[in-house]
Amino acid sequence: MMNPNTQFFILKPLYFRITNSYIIIFYLLAQITSSQVDPKFTACAPKTCPNNNQSISFPFYIQGTQLPYCGSPGFEISCAPDGSPTLNLSHTQYLIHQIFYQNQSLRVSNAAFSTLQSNATGGCLVPTQNLTLPPSNEFRVAPNQTGMVLFYGCDGPSLHEHRVGCSAENQTSSVLALDKRDENISFVAENCTGAVVDTVVEDGIGGVAEALRKGFLLSWTASNCSVCNSTGGRCGFDSDMYTFRCYCTDRVHSAKCGPDDPENQTSSVLALDKRDENISFVAENCTGAVVDTVVEDGIGGVAEALRKGFLLSWTASNCSVCNSTGGRCGFDSDMYTFRCYCTDRVHSAKCGPDDPELGP
């Protein structure tokens, strides 16, 4: 297999006769269709989940209700059965309580904590995952939050004020939640036998259970939508060019609506091999964005190579042992671990009597 060749995308003005022809054709088409509203402007109107009044718009979009180009990658939102908007962060569902578009933040809570009662008599809790944010850095915990630690499998009446419910693994044992700075952390850690989970709360007002239900603040990083909105547009994202777009009633603009926004119709995209001797010349004479990408080979020309794409390798649990014993591989998202699904039951690694039981 050939090694992938890396390419540059470079915007460069061209002044050929054929380009001028394209300009004229585009201009005439624009005049003919100017009375129609651009479909992307219509498609990206703000939406809500059923029975919920939280407006969802860029950089977020509701999967199945809005199209992906209405939001940024990584900002997909789902609607829970009760209508609550939810955000998936590293395989864990978080309920969205409120989105603050002006300062690019939102308040979320782990969906597992939604049934907690302030009197600590709520439902039993299944161990959740540690609060883990995606490595792509779209989200980060806002400052001035309080770190909490949940201990599962705790027995005895001590520290009852920290109890937030029973443990689903053993309903006679408790789940305790303590501030990371609590002086009792070491004592609890020694006397609880279950999972230990890190999380964050905004504040402790109303008690620990209430704090977990209310959740915490996340801030996000994405293109600022205010300029586009202020000119009557709706923000979106071009996944092919991996760049921000402003959807206006007449057409798609690069940043804002209006005649002073560049048409981008008289410039072209050039793709060069990184080893091409013309790289420096092109870079000096182009004024647009420069984007790195990869192709598998150059057979059929640059455009064909870009369409064909490139190869990725992945890292995941090896499925061969499970397959060889007649099983089918899967993943337990609650325990965040590999599973082998066999005809008799779920196994940890392979089918057969010599594989350890996973429990009832």
C-alpha cells in the first residue's frame, strides 16, 4: 500500500475566461432565484425537544430533527423520552438544563442523578463513569465548580448526611457523595467497597443530592454566531470545507448576510502535494485559508484522490478470541469494558465454561 500523500488546500484568485463565464452564469442564476429563501436558512431555524422550551440552535443541533450542517461537529443533541435535551460526553448521557448562548456555556447533569431525592431516599444508583470530556476540547468545565467524589458500596450509619441513595449493585449498601476537600474522604474510601466516581457540581446549595441533580456548568468553544445573527442569518457548518457558514435568506455566506460579504465565487481551491516545489510560490500568492489533509494515492488525479479519501487504523479490543469461540463482540457502556455475547449468556472474553462468570 502506498504511503498517504498530504495535500494543501489553498484559495487562489483566477482570472481565466472560463472563470468569468462561471461568474456570469452564477450571477444570472442568482437573479432568477433571488425571490426564493435559501433551503439551509429554513432548515436551520431553532428547534426544541418535545415538551421542552429550551431553544436549540448553533453550535448545537438535534439529531433527527435538524440536519448536521446546522451545528458544529461534536455538538449533537438528542431528546430523551421525557423531552429533555441530552448531550453525550464520552459515552455518558448528560441532561441539558439550560443553554446560555451569549457567554457560550450550559448547565448539565449526569442523567443517572435525575431521580435523586433531597431526603436521600431516591432510586438505587448504577455506577457511572468519571466525568470525562472529549479530547477534541469542544467542552471544558467552567471555573469555580466544586469537585465531588461518589463512593458506592458503603455500609454503616456513619456519614449518613452524605448519603444520596442506595447502590444498585447491593441495595442494602449506600452511595455517599463528598466534596473532594472533605476531611472524611480517606475514612470513607477505606470503608466503602464499591466503585469510586469523580464528578463536578456547580454548588452545594440545597444539599448534595440537589447539587448532583442541578449539575454543573460547561463552557464551549465554537465559531461565534453573533455577527451572522445580527445581520439576519442563521449559523451553520460546512463539513466538506470544515468551516463556519452563515445561512441567509438569499444564499450561503461566509460570515454574515449582506452585499459586503465575499461571494467567494471568483476564487478557486488548489490542492498540492506537500513536496511540490511550487508550494512557496502558491502560498505567497494566495490570500485565503490553508488546510492540511491526506489522501491515499494520486491515481485518477487530485480531485478523485480527495473523493476517495484515505485509510485510518483503529485501536479497540481484539474480537478474534470471542469470534473463534462462536461469540459476537460488544461493549458494556455502563462498565466501559469489552464483552463477548454468546448463545448462553454474556462472557467477559470468550464463550465456554472456562470463561469467568459476569454475575447474574
